Amino acid sequence: MKILNMQMQKSSKDFPKRGHIYIADLDPSFGREIHKKRPVLIISDDIYNQNTSYVVIIPSSSIIPLVLSPEMVLISKLIGLNKKSVLLPFYIRSIDQQRLIKKVGKISKAKLKEVEEAIKIVLDFK
């Protein structure tokens, strides 16, 4: 994988890391895309995050449906959010790191595994 051979461009302290939650500005958007400033989960690999100006994110919403479908992941307000939220892997996307406003927390490894399973459902990975 070519990205693994890239020279490190950013110090280990100043790039977003997988599993961290940031507030991101997702405007402008088009159609029914998720938008506005909201918490997002960084899901891309740290090497990718450190060596490019992009990150792959999963947006969250504080509007939690009465019934969660298998591709949604509930996250607690205990991880830097001021209220319970749901991660929405069907809105997965790549954004420029300049859209990231501030780090607000991180999820556990167990919760990250739940997110990975949800992504498999959305993308039909076996």
C-alpha cells in the first residue's frame, strides 16, 4: 500500500486519530446529505489521516429513532458529547481536515468494533 511508504508529514500530536470524535462543519451540503456543525467519528486509518489532508468520517445525530436499525450505533454523552447521539454509517464520507473544528472525545475500542460491523452492513462487506 503506497500510503504506508509516505514520509510522515505531521507530528503524531496534530492529526485526527481513528476513533476520535470531532465537531465538524459539514456545510455546504446537497439534497438530503447530512449537514451543519455536528459531531463526527474519524474512521479512517491514522497513517492515512497523518499523511493526507482528508479523513473519512461518520456523522452523528442527536435525533435518536425509537427503533435503532442494525447499521446505527448509539453513543453516550459520557465521551465528550453533551447528549446521547447515534452514529449514522450510511452517511460515511471523506472530508478535508479543515472542516474539523475541535476534538471533543473518543469512543472505546468495543464501540469502534460496533461501528465497523455497522459499516459492513451498509457497504455489504462480508
